[in-house]
Amino acid sequence: MTNDLTLVADVGGTNTRFALADANGIIAESFIRYSNADVDCFVEAAQEYFAALVGPKPSSICIAIAGPVSAGKGELTNGDWEFDTEVLAQSLGLERAHLLNDLVALGYALDVLPDHVVKQISGGKPHGDQALVAGIATGFNVSMCHAGHVIEAELGHASLPSSVMEVLRVAVGDKASSFHKVEALFSGDGLAALHVALGFKETNPAQITALTNEEGAQTVALFAKALGLFCGEMAFQYMPFAGLYFNGSVARAIMNSETAAKAIAAEAGKDETFSGRFGQVPLYVITEDNAALYGCARYAQSRA
């Protein structure tokens, strides 16, 4: 007998997250996370999750991946895993498989995320029904959401705008040229590279954002200023008057600092074009590490 359980998965460049979902959404106690380095492929991770399940097994799967998706196939941008919905369904013994870009999944999640996992950091009241989600983690990307529909984009590999490049040139001189694309700055590796460009010892993003020394604080301050400027650019590009939502481990770590959050808000709110409308775009941070799974659940339910 067919059941209505769906396995939902969010596959990033570093970790893979799983949960179960039914017609009512995510089953809260079903969350689990695996390190990609601990398994050889996605199917192996999914099989481990299946093996630990007690009770009914899912009949379908919906996967969000940090990479491009087309015609049921995709691959990680910052990894070597490949995905094919037909192969996945067969390998896991499931009736259906869906594959989404992770930022698309986050777009679908906006309407179903619990209120307590979304924190506003600046801006005015939301207006209209057009929003933008930006993910900053192993990589960077965005998706636009309009009246329940999600529109894909690829911004991580686009060039940094001149306003951001000018700030970098003032701070690090000729080293600014190494930040040749959005993802080269706004990502975990980008944060670490910025730290080195400022003349500090190489270290990992978590240590930088811990703000336990002046060097980390300087790097975070510069990153926050650049991100605030970039928010202004994205406001013009996408007009997200219902809100610009940030997700991802790096975004959360940066915005966990009240000083950094204020710096982002200050730069994002400077523009007075069109009576200051663009400077009042609400900025939010999604504090839930499993946010994309909510979007996968919503998408799968809409296709059931």
C-alpha cells in the first residue's frame, strides 16, 4: 500500500541533511545530518538513513542540491556528486524522485517556515509578494519568489559590482582582483581569503566569525560592509520588497554579530533612490539550519 511519506534531503558542498515529511509538512523528530566526507555518494547516505528508520518507509524523495539542476539531473557546484532522478528512484526503491536547486527549495520554504526561525535584522515593513533568498555557505546563490512561484538564478558566478570592488580595493589594494566573482567573496572560502588578503594568518571561517580577536573582528567588519553594499545592488536587481532573506552557515555566523548586522543594515539602507524605497527593503536571516527541507516538503506535496 502506498504511503504519503517523503524523504527530503538538502545536499550542500559539505553536509547532507535529511528528514521525513508527510501531508502536514516536516516531521520534527526526523532531522539528521551527515558529513559528505563520511560517505562515498548520496545514495549511500540515504541508505544509511533508511536503515535507521523504524516504521513506515517513504515512497518518494525530494532533494535540494547546491548546484544547477536541469531535466531531473544535477551536480554539486562544489563537489563531485551527480544526481539523476530516475537512477535515484530505482536505486532507493522509491516511486518518485524530485530534484531542486537548494535556493529554489528555500524559495518554496518561505511560506511554510515557522515564524521563530526567521529574524528581521533591518529595513521597513514587507510590501507586495516578491522576495529574494540569498544563501551564503560553501558557495553563494539566490532565488526570487513571487506569489508562491520560484524563479531560479545564478548569481554566485557573476562578477562583483563596482561598489563592492571599490571597498575591497581601498582595504586590500591589488589583492582585490582575486575576488573576481560574487562567490569568491561571499562564501566560506571567500571569508577566509578576505582574512588572508588583510594580511592575517590563514584560518577557517568558523574561527574568524567567532570574534575572539581583533583580526577576526576586522575581517567580519569588512565582509559585513561589502555585504551591505551588495544587498543594495540586489535590491535594484530583484526588487524584493517583501523581503531579502539570508540563509546558510556563513550568513548566520556573520549576522549573529550585532555589530556586523548593524553594518550590513547601514550600508543596505543608504540608498535614497525612489524616495528611499530601495533602502527600506526588509532584511531577514533564516536561523534554521534545515530550512531547505521545508521547501522540499512543500514542493513534493504539490506534486503528489
